[in-house]
Amino acid sequence: VSARLLDGRALAGRIRTRVAVEADTFRRQTGRSPALRVFLIGDDPASDVYVRNKLKASAECGIAGETVRLPAETTSAEILGRLATANGDGAVDGILVQLPLPPHVESRAVLDAIDPLRDVDAFHPENVGLLHQGRPRFVPCTPGGILELLDAEGIEIAGRRAVVVGRSEIVGKPMAALLLARNATVTTAHSKTRDLPDVCREADILVAAIGRARFVGAAHLNPGVAVIDVGMNRVVGKLCGDVDEEAADRIAAARTPVPGGVGPLTIAMLMSNTVRAARLRCFGSA
Ligand code: GUN
């Protein structure tokens, strides 16, 4: 058998087309485009690429994107000041602080300072709380994109076993919450999990968000599983996921490629959240 490839790039294109229509409608209703302000602090090369891709997607969707670039030495206080300005700017709908921040910056304080109504990453504790209560205001971009992909590909969630490997605030934790809200039986596994391959082999849906190249192999895969690879590892200049593709092709029913799987969906969902933020603030509902 050869696993069916789940085309995240194609779905991302369809989502962006939908968002472009919504952004245009918003512009005709209000006289301005939805606006996204992205803060990029320091000079992490990967972050630079991600932010450029976010701005490019914004332009293509009719969203007014703007990058605020600050040097690596910028203090937490300076960043908090810039966020206060953005929070008070009626023409800014979405605010995003690209992670990781330089080590001296108090990341938690910075993320907590983003106006929850403009928090298009959904990292603010108020938005995390709403998500975990099953009434999301914004859905975090990567896990939200994964749900869209599972739905678009007709992969059933309710009643099935989902294993999420990784417990980050950005992917693992919100992914588990969203799958639970859709009535999956969810296990969150991580670096301390005993007998990880056995746990993973229980999965009908396996989400790998570990950050180690080709960590998930034949021993982790249940025949027929749908494998979602969130990994973005650079191995001798080549981008590679957390899943061994060759093993997944042999054993899984379906898998996302890297690149062209989850990555494009993350950006498409950011666009979607930005229009949602604009509507929420302007009309009181999305
Ligand atoms: N760095 C890696 N992924 C993300 C993300 O989804 N949002 C932000 N702000 N930074 C990131």
C-alpha cells in the first residue's frame, strides 16, 4: 500500500480564496482592509522566512499586513510599549508576535499583553481558556488548519482514537483540546511518555509535533492510521518532518507531506483569524 497524500497546500489555497472574498466584503462595509501587525524581534532566520510568508499571504488575501522589526536587544518594556500602541490603534485588527523571542525577553508577559480581541495566534490565556471550554474565539492556526484538513479529506474524528505527540502551547495542547471537542478519544504523549511506540500504535489519527526529524517510524504506526506531520526540521539544508515518510507510505492510510502539508494551512488560518478579528471588533460578531 501507499499512503494517500493529504494536500495541505491545495486546501490552503481554497481557504485563502474564501478569506480574500471576506476581506473584500469587510473593506466594502467599512472602507478599510482588515489589518495585521506582525512583530519580529531579533534575527532568527527561520522566523524571518515565516514572517515574510505571512506578509505575502496577507497581500494576496487583501489584508493590510505590516511588519515591525526590532533588534534582538529590544527590552521587554519596549515591546510592551509597542503592543500597548497597537492595542490602542483602531486600524489594527490582528496582532502577532513571532516566536521564539530572544532569551532575555519575558515571552509570557509579552503574549499576555496582546489585546485578546486582536490575538490571532490565540495564545492569550483568555483565548486559551475559551478554547478549552469548547467556545473558541480564535482557533490556534496550526491545529485549526489540521482540523480543516481532516474534515476536507473526510477523515472521521468522533469516536476515534487520536494521539498527539508533543505538548507545546502552540500545537500539542490546543490540538488535543480541539480533537477532544470533536469527540475523539485523545492521548497527549510527550518526551517522558513510557512505551511511546505502543501508545502511538493505538492511534487512528496520529499528530506528530515533536521537532525531531523522522522520529516517528514503523514502530509507531498502526496500519491504516492517518498521520499528520507538523515537523519542520532542517536536515543538511533539506526540510524534513517528524515522520519517516517511507515507513508512513508503507503502513499509514494517509499522511501529510513536508513541505506542502500542515505549513501552508497555518498561514491560511492566520489570514482567516485576521478577518475574524476585524469583524469581531467592528461588528461585535464574526
Ligand atoms: N513560531 C512558530 N510557529 C508560530 C506561530 O504559530 N505563531 C507565532 N507567533 N510564532 C510562531
